[in-house]
Amino acid sequence: MSPKTVIPYAPKGKSAASRTDIVDRAGNAILEFIKLSGETTETELQEAREAAEYLADQLRAANDQINDLEAAVRSHQARADHAEEWLRQISSEIEQGAARRLGFLRRVNG
């Protein structure tokens, strides 16, 4: 066969009923293909929706966890700030007491 040879779609000598049968089979095959394509698309769309819902749930859970952790950090920071205030006050009292003792000793030994 040369590259320009045309191969007929249906063999010659077939009856009109046979040609109609070929057209019917081709039409049915095309409709089946379209139906399967639609079902596949619908399935993929449903899977995408489910994945999106799952990811949205995961994101909400992560945001909730972040909010809880941020609240814990604020609480611990407040406690640390309060403890630092106490340490400053205690340090001041120790320094004042030491200064008073030193002054007392200077007066006594004076």
C-alpha cells in the first residue's frame, strides 16, 4: 500500500442493514464512552470534594491547636512575668537588708 491509499471504513458489498448495524454499534460505543467519561468525572469530582473536606477539617484542627498553644504561651509568659517581679522584689529586699546591716556595722565599729 502506498501512503496515499485510502482504506474503506466498511467492506464493500455490505447491505444497508449491515451499514446501519455498524453505525449503530459506533453510536452506542460513543454513547457508552461519554457515559463512562461522565461517571469518571463525577467520581473524580466526589473524591476531590471529600479530599477538600478532609483537608479543611485538618486545617480547622490545626488552627484550634495553634490557638490552644498560643493561649498556653500567654499563660506561661504571664506566670514568668509575675515570677520576675517577685525576684526583683526579693533582690531589692536583700540589697536593702545588706545595706542596712553594713550601715549598722559601720556605726557600731565606727
